Amino acid sequence: MDETEFWELVDATREAAEGDPEEQADLLVDRLLALDPDMVLDFARHFEARFNRAYTWDLWGAAWILLDGVSDDAFDSFRCWLIGQGREVYEGGVHDPDSLADLLADFDEEIDGDGEELGYAADEAYEQLTGTVAPDLGIPPGASEPLGAPVDLESDRVLAERYPKLWDRFRG
């Protein structure tokens, strides 16, 4: 599975789920079950690499604004959700987190921002296909701390200055 196929699966399931992350995860499992186990592992590698790439202070600050505070676990779920939004939103958000103010047409913090189940879709599909737990993906582990310069997440002033578009749209 190449990167284009990965994003096509993500996009197709998001569109079919009409933006519901839990429904998207269920649909993703169904789509992955139609593939062979090696393709499922390829999907998992693509997902994990993007999950790890999104572990940055800059993105954590954006998630903090969008969700009015984010714990470690909630940030993990946010990164899964961000991948589930597709290539344009994901790449834009990782490159310039403040651009999420423009990239997210609608955002409902009751539904959006939590894609935890998306992070388990490949593992679930692999187990159903093979009856065994997915092996190690053979990719470097993610960083133990977010990449980049730390952001004072408790300071409204810092957040408003660093993420002016997000702040104005979601907290201003």
C-alpha cells in the first residue's frame, strides 16, 4: 500500500461516515478486512508514521485551543482524529497548526477531535484476518516528548499570540 492508497482509504471512510469518527473507525476496519494482512500492516505503518510525526508542541497547542484543554491521552486521540480528516487537513495542521482554523469547515468539540478508535482499526482488522496480534511494524518508535519548543498551554496570552486564527475562531 502506498501513501496515495492510504489516504484514499482514510478519505473514503470519512466521507461515508459523514464525519463521525467512531463510524469512520468501523468502516475502516471493514475496508481493511477486504485486504490481505500485509496490506493491513502497510496501512498501520502509514498511520503510525503520521501519528508520530504529529507529536509536536505546536500541534498540541492547537488541539488545546480546539478542545479547551487536552491531556496526554486526549492529544493521542486528537492526532488519530487529525489523520482521519484526510491528507489536506493533516498536512496543513502538522505544517502550520494555526491553519486548522481555515481547514476545519465545522468543528464540534463534542464529536470532533477524538479519533481514538481510528488508531486501533488496523490492529483490529489484522487480528480478525489472522487470529493473531499484529507484529511489530518495524518503524522507529515515536519520540518520548513532543517535538519542538514547549508551549505554555495554560497561558491564554501565549496561545492567542501563537495561534491567532484558531484563538479568534474558537476562543476569542
